[in-house]
Amino acid sequence: MLKELCIAVAVTTIIASSSYAMAKEGCGGECASCHTLTPGEATGLLKKIGGTVTSVRQAPARGLFELLVEKDGQRGVLLMDYGKKHLIQGAVFNVETLEQVVAHKKELTPPKQTTSLDVKAIPVGHSVVMGNPKGSKKLYVFTDPDCPYCRKGHVELKKLAGITTDVAIHIMLFPLPMHPGAYDKARTVLETQSLEMLDKAFEGKDVPKPSHESSKKAVDEIVKFANANGISGTPTMVLPDGTIQVGMRDAETMKRMLEVK
């Protein structure tokens, strides 16, 4: 949810012929007069995802509600159709200006972005290590197995591990609230400490359910650390000197970045 990055900019174009046909027949006035949704009702509709809807407004795109959702101390928006049957995750952009438009803009004003952190404080004991665990260069990647950009980035991380022998890549599994299935996947990977299981999770394949309570604590500690240090989206990299880089790079670029740190 949150500042999604997951790190994606998703342009959602909706062409609903039925709603426009209705407009021709007389539903061209104020949408809120016909279509309503309360925060309580919306919270009930999102029970499979979890979280609390604190506000519902008409979305900038016709035919949609915009829901302000809070979960695990994070806040973000989801879109829901007037039929209350479908959710849309992503951003809405003005076609002319290409600027993002959002009904809850004031509520989503992002905090000042943290640009660096103390790498010694990163809970690496809860990471999965790709590359050379004893490598002198350390790369810390906060990533979500259900984030499409993280999945592309995971491919580049595997390439990076193949073209350098002196880098320890610490995978910090950071499941976002908008990906409800990612939490258990992260737990399973941490329980097994298996690179094969890590690959399966990022390839979208089925992985076993977690079975140890300790993995829940481990994932929660990663999430707590990320939230406390200005990391709110995935993928996010932390370089050896603590510099935070939002987003992923290709393997060759990451190799060069690590060589100068």
C-alpha cells in the first residue's frame, strides 16, 4: 500500500461502457448522490486483506471509490468500483499533465525521505544471504516476493551474485500490507533459509505454509526496522555505507555502485 514503490508507478485506465451509458440516461450529476460507501462497510469488504478504512471519497477517475486504508501503522489508498466487487491497486494519472491525482492527497503527504541509515542496526540475523556470505561488500535489499518490480529485481540480484565473488547480498524480506500472501511466504523462506525456496517465492510458485512462530517475530522485526528508518516501499537497497537507494538496478550497475562504496 503505502508509498508504493512496491516500486511501481501503475497507470490505471478504466473504460466502463455501462457507466457511461448510464450517464447518457441521466446519471451525469453528482455521483455521490447515487453511489455511497461508508468506511465501516468498506472495512468489512476488505476483511481478507485486513486493515481499517478510515475514509472513503469519490476517486478522481469516474466510477470508483478511493479508500484510505491503515494497516500495521502504514497508510495508503486502494480503489473500488461502484459495484463493490473489485479492488484496483495502483495510481491514477491525469492524461494531460501526467501527474498523479488522488482524493486523499493531504492525508498521504509523505514524510521527509531518509537518505541513509546505520547498517550496523540492520537486523541481518533475519536475512537470507545470496552471493558470498563472507564477501567484504554488503548489499541489503528490502524486498517483497509479491511485488512485481521486486521479482524483476530478484533476477538481477541473481545475475549480480554470478558476476562478482566478493558481495554478500542480504535479502531483507519486507512484505507490504497490500500483498497479504507475501507475509507467510517471507516466513517460510526465513524458516528454511533456502535459496531454492527464495527463488520459488519470487517466481510466483507455491511455497509451503510457515510452521514456526519464530519466523513471525523475524519478519515483524524487519518490518519494524524498515518503518522506523524511512523505508516504506519495495524494492529498496541499502549500500555498504548506509546510503538508501529506492528501486533496483541492473546487475552491472549494482556491481559498479558497490565498487565505489
